[in-house]
Amino acid sequence: MSGQNAPIIIKRKKVVAGGGHHGGAWKVAYADFVTAMMAFFMLMWLLNATTEQQQKGLADYFAPTIAISRTSGGGADVLDGDTLHQSDALSESGTGSNVGLRGAVPPDRSPPRVRPGQGAASAEVAALQEIEEMLLGRGGESLVARKALRHVVTKLTDEGLVIEIFARPGAPIYLAGETEPLSVTRTLLVIVAQAAALVDNPVAVSAHLAARPVVLAHNPVWSLSWGRAEAARGVMEAAGLAPARVRRITGLGDRSPAPGGPTDPRSDRIEVTLLRQH
């Protein structure tokens, strides 16, 4: 027994790499977290950098019930590839020259059609909605360029389609105390007139002013607002709007301020309403 070799016992030690039970999975989770945070901050930046109408356009793009135009930007149909904010065209401040608008509303565009079984009232609403989408490009191209679009908002009310052209901080639509529209305002009024030619609804034009920070003994807001509404009517009629379609012209002074308050620059605005008939 003593001469026999003792059995050899080999003990293997198990080595666990990767820092314990969790291994390297935390790296994947951290990378996902950083990616999500980057996407979140990009979303916040986009929301801050786009207008309300552009946000609606983005939302409508992902809505499956709205037909999406297959035409991308850059020259099909609308303005033949030109934009209203090119260096040789108008600028947002209204100091540029007018652009040629022969292509603003394509001459071959037919009026909105009445679908079979569609009542007169619903057909009229559908036609006004089509005008609204055409102006703002909610399903494709827009008649209004990106910079000029910052001055425009629309809403469909019981009275009709209201197209609002408003001033922005540092980007007026009229010079202070003047009734003559700036280039950006004149161009937008021409586009509105050409779009309105696709329907035969009556038109109402109203002008609003921002309130002054001081009280004046002789406040010219009434005559000034009426003068601006009258000038807007003249621009639209020169662009092809039939004078017989103009139902009323109203100067509302500073009595109907924008949601931002009486002194908000957006309170300086022109409202063109395509009135409902049914």
C-alpha cells in the first residue's frame, strides 16, 4: 500500500469575466438611453424651430387617412421651383421685390368637385378645406413659401374659411401708421385672391391693429384699420378677385386682439374670410 502512488486531484477554479452577474448588458442599456435622450432633444428643437402650420403638416403626413403628395419640393407645380424668400424675391421683413406669381395657382387646377350624394353644405365645407390644404401644403406642396408661411394661419369656422395674415416680432406686414401693405403682405394677398378664385364664395376683409402702450388723445386706429382693409381689398381685386364677391370691409381697430395680448405684434393682422353660403 505504501508503495502505491496517491491519487492526483485536480481542482479547477471557475473564473467569471465581465464584472459579476450583470456582465456587459449595462452598456447596451446605457447606449439605448443616450439614443433616446438625443431623439428627445431633437424633437424639442424641431418643435421650437417650426411654425404651428408646419407642425400640423408633419402630423398630417403621418396620418394614414390623408393622401400624401408624391411630389417633393424643388420645382413641380408650385412656383416652378422658385421660393418667395429668394434673395431676388421678397424677404420676410417685406423689403424685397415682388415675385412673378403666374405659377402660384396652376392654371389647369380645376375647382373642387362635388362628390355624388354630397349635400351642398358638406360640399362647400369640403371645398373650403381643399383651399386651406392647398394654401398651407398639409398634404403636399404649399402655395406659400416657408418664410412667408410664418405670417399665415387658417381656421374653418361656422362663418367660413378665415385666412389670417399677421405680423411677427421684427417682421411687420405694414409700416407703422401706414395703410399700404409691404411686399410680403401684398404677395400673400395675391396668393389668397388666386386661391379664392377656385370657389365662388363671398369674401369679407377685416383689419386689426395692435394696441399702443400709451393712451393717445386722438387715436387713429379706426381710420387706420379701415384703410388697411380697403388697401387689402384693392390688392386682391387687382389680382383677379371679382369686386361683386366682396361682401364687407371692416376696420376693427385694436378691439379684437390676438391671444398674446393687445400689444402683441400678431394683433396687427388682416383676415380674409371666404364666407359660407349654406
